Amino acid sequence: MKAMATRKEQGFTLIELVMVIVILGILAAFALPRFADFGTDARTAAINGAAGSVRSAASIAHARWIADGNSAGTVSLDGQSVDMDTTNGYPTATTGGIGAAAQLSAEFQVGAEASNAVTVSLLGSDGTTVVPNCSFSYSELTGIVSTINDTCE
């Protein structure tokens, strides 16, 4: 009787261990795809955050321009000089304008100004390649952010 009792307390059988490993493998196969593609969500959040930052910065710079007397070519925000469009009073569509006002990091590319507007794009992990379908437009005439493309790939 004692021999039988000691035998039961020796541990798990090989079959039990294999079954646990199989069950863990199945759970991992279903869970992994849910967590593997957070990069797209992060890029979408980054471009939407930058668009919000540009909206706020344009409004704050415009208010500062009005408070300074509606004529300055630059305003100072947070100790940083921001180039302003002297006709409408919004930051220019350049790196020294809206890029400086919104304090966009090196993760974003402020494109070349065309027709008083600029496209701001998110850069990839290499810091030079633009992420496809991840950009928005800014107009220095109105200070409006438009054409948000946040289907980042």
C-alpha cells in the first residue's frame, strides 16, 4: 500500500506535460496576431496627435500675433521664433513657421510650401522615408488642418 501511495506523488506524466504545451501553443497562436500589429495603430495615433498639435499651435500663434499688434513677421512662442504670414496672421507653411510653432519632432517632415499650404508627413523608423498614407495638410491662409490621411501602413 505504501509503494502505491509514493508512486502517485512523483509528478506529472509525459502525456500531461505534452497536453499543457499544446494548449499553450494554441492560445499563443490566437493571441499573437492581436498583439503583433500595434505599429499601425501607433503611426495613426502619431499623425493624429501631430495634426492636433498643429491646430493648437496655429491658434495660439494667431492669438499672439493679434495681441502683438497684427503686423509682426515673427512671434515668440515658448522662447522660439515662429515665422508668420503677415496678411492673415497664421504661422507660415514652413519648418520655421508651423513646424516651429507646433514643435514637431524629427519624426515628421514638413514638405515644401505650395500655394500657401504644406503637407506634414510621418517619417519611418529610418528617419528619412515617408510612411505611406500618413499625412495631413496645413494652410497658412486659414490656419486649418485638412486632408488628414491616417490609414498609415
